[in-house]
Amino acid sequence: MSDSSGMSNGDSELPRYPSSGGANQQRQPGVIPLEPLRLGEVIGGAFTTMRSYAGIVFGTSFVIAVISAAVSYFVTQSMLADVTQIDPAASPERQMQQLENMLGDMLPAFGVQLAVMLLVQAVLTGLLMTVVGRAVLGKPITFGEAWAELKPRLLSVLGLSVVVTVAQAVVAGVFGALLITTMGVFGALLTLVPVIAIWVYLSLATAALVLERGTIGSAIKRSVALVKGAWWRVFGFLLVAVVIGIGVSLIVGLPFSLAGPAPGEALSGGDVLIQEIGNVVTSTIVTPFMSLVAALIYIDQRIRRENLAPELRRASQM
């Protein structure tokens, strides 16, 4: 079986949605119409998925946000304790040495925080991809079912998250060092260009990995192939999602920001706790929204490139 892109099913396996093979012309069995999507349909589909599958989406996202916030709280608390050990009466050279020692002591804690965040975000993103796989078909899914689908691929999803993070860090480091050396501050701004390019090209990799049941390498190749030729469109959709996410974060997080210390005041343990509670609330809403948008862009690109819509229509009637 070949798709419209000329690739065989062995090269690009369709997601293993259940299929009865029967004809069905239903335009929208689930959260999106099964046709090339407009921006509003992608954004609306993400919000509809959050509303229709609120239990698994917000429940999982809340637990993940609490775990991330707890780790961040303890790391920040430890750092505040170390900061108080810097002698304000010491010479600038001595203070710099104390700061370097503090940062050296904190590196293991930062490493643990990064590892935990990558793990829990991998779990959340992977689960949301399985939810989208059912949501576009208009079918229910429980947490247990989503976990059963994700569990065999959890390590791959985590590995992909690590690969993407390292790739962006390497690109930022290499181009940043080169551009800043040659162009100064303007070069630092230009460093964002390759980082954003990598972000867009790899934005569909997790959806490809979970829904196509492939490998990390094949998922990266699929994401690049699906974005290629449509980079500006995918970037535009993602950018709008980021703007919406920032707007929601600012509105929802405003009360927690106002409860924090005034400018110039020292940050206390209570202030850190309030900030982390605010982060939990905003992350519970914004993080799943961003993941769902990326998943729906993946579905849209497959509909456009590989004529996936008929397969999804048949599957929705199972």
C-alpha cells in the first residue's frame, strides 16, 4: 500500500488505528474535521480535546506539574540557603569565588531537576499523544488504556526528549559561541534562529513516535519529512500556540505574582512556595495545550501529505 507521498507502508507505517474498512464520509467524528485543517481548527481542536477528555488531560498534567514544582522548590530552597553564605563584606574576588563554589555544589541538584523534568514531561506528552489518537476518532479513552499504549514506548519517548534537548543545546552552544564572538549582542539574538529551526523541525517527533510506534531515529526523520516544505506554516501554528500559552500564563499567574515580594525585596521560602503553586496552576493548563497543538499539527500534515483522512474515517466507525 502506498500513500500519496510515494512512500510505501513499510517506510511510513500508518498509525495502527482499528479499521473496519467500511466507507464513511463523516466529516468530523472527533475533535477536528478529517480534512486539511485551518489554524482555528487546530487551536479549537486542542481546547476541545482538553474539555472532552478533561479527566485524563488535567489530572495527569496536574500530577506532573506538582512533581516538577516540588523538585524545583527544593532546589530553589537549597540555592537560597547557599546564597546567604556569600559574605557581603568580602572582596569582589572572594565573592566571585564563593559564587563559583555555590554553583558547583548546585550542579548535581540541577542535574536531578532536569532529569525529573524530562521524565515527567515525557510521560505527560506521550499520554497526550495517545489521547489525541482517540480524540480525532471521537472515541473515549481511560488513563489505564492510555498508559497501556504508552508503557512499551515510554523509554523511547524519554530518549527522544533527551535527544531533542541535547540537539537544541548543542546548536545553541555552537552557533552562540560563533555568533557572539563575531557579532556581539546581535549575534546572541541570531542564535535563536537555528534553535527555532530545530524546534520546528522536531516538533512532530513525539507524535510520530507514539502514534506510529517507530524508533527514535524514524520519529525524527518523520518529523523532519512532515515539516519540510511547510516549515513556515508549522512555525506559524506553533507560534500562535506559544502566544496563547504565554497569555494564559500571565493571566492565570497574575495573582501569584502579586503575592510575591516587591521589587528589591529578598525572596523567602514562602515566596518560592507561592511561585511554585502558581507554576502548577499555569502548567496544568498550558503544557497540555501546547502538546495537543503539536499532535494535531502532526495529524494535519499526514492528512495533507499522505491522505490519512480516509483511514481515520474508517477507523472512527469501528
